[in-house]
Amino acid sequence: QQQVKQSPQSLIVQKGGISIINCAYENTAFDYFPWYQQFPGKGPALLIAIRPDVSEKKEGRFTISFNKSAKQFSLHIMDSQPGDSATYFCAALLDNYGQNFVFGPGTRLSVLP
Amino acid sequence: NAGVTQTPKFRVLKTGQSMTLLCAQDMNHEYMYWYRQDPGMGLRLIHYSVGEGTTAKGEVPDGYNVSRLKKQNFLLGLESAAPSQTSVYFCASSDRAGGSDTQYFGPGTRLTVL
């Protein structure tokens, strides 16, 4: 119940295309769903996050779509650029004392020029 | 404002050796975390701390110990390194006590155990 599943494992997109990464979870107690971006040799950095009381959040070219009933959420990158090439992790957090942050296995995105 | 820093950046150990990884943050965050990152497995929580003097086990704590003697520092120790501990280790901090769930990660330590 603590797992977050993520797909695809890797993704190749042409410049200007749309990149879509999907995540699914089981535990309905998760209440915070961030996406992290990681470049080679660097630590992950928060990209965008959503809480389950909204179905969509958009920040620039990045959008999270959230489907509470299906227990799924996805990251859409519009007008993908070569600079977006990185590994993306979805995560889910339980709002309890201490913390319970669960990460997906990651998606390696390559945007071709 | 350096954020989260980690030392060392790289380390090679022989099986059975010990070492300590240091994490420091200058954002006055209460919460700090140690993760390991292995190919295809994402980030897995080793130990975490919700304040100075407190520590708790995460998902994969075996073979590791931690200490949080000062609010800004979180140390991860390996008492007797094993090849299975070859990984990239990330420290993170968050202002969860202040209402933010964002975790800020350090640059990582790449550890190889021979």
C-alpha cells in the first residue's frame, strides 16, 4: 500500500512535443503529490506539486493532472525542450507525524533537438 | 545561503570499513532525511529526524546509524560497510514544521564499497 508505481521507465520525445509521465498509488491516505526533477550528478529538485483537493495544477509548461477516484496522477510537459532532459520522480506523502514520503522509481526523459 | 550540502562527494570503502557522511543545511529546517538512490528503485528513506536530538527509522535503516546533535547537521554512519551499500546517498531537509512539504536535496554522495 505504500508503493508508488511510475511509467514509463524511459521516454524519448522530439523537441516541441508533449511528455507524459504517469504515476499510481494505493494508499488513499496520501495527501501531497510532488514531482521532482533530477539532472545527472545533482540532487532532485521540486518541480511542481498538487494536493488531492484539486484535479489539475499548471505552472508554465508543466501540468499535474490528478484523478483521485482512480488514484492516479500524471505530469505533462508541454513544448518539451532539450533542457528538460532529466529523470523525473513522482512521490506521495502521508500527512502524519514524522514523515512518510514514498518515491516512484523514476522516468528518464530525453528530448531530442 | 548554501542550502543543503553534503560531504564527501565521493568515497570508496573496503568491506568492513566504517565512515560517516555529513549533511548540513542553513535554512533552519526542523526536518532532515537521508535517502539512498539505486538504479530503477527511486529514492528510499533510510532515517529521518524531526528535530534536534531526534531520529527515526525509515524504509531501509539496517546497517546505518544517524545522529542529529545540532539542528543544522545530520550525520549518517556506516559501521561496517557492505557491497550492498554501494549507492548514491542524498540528504534532504524540509520546513515541514513550518507547514511546507517541499524537500530540499543536497548534491549527493557516491559511495562504492568493494
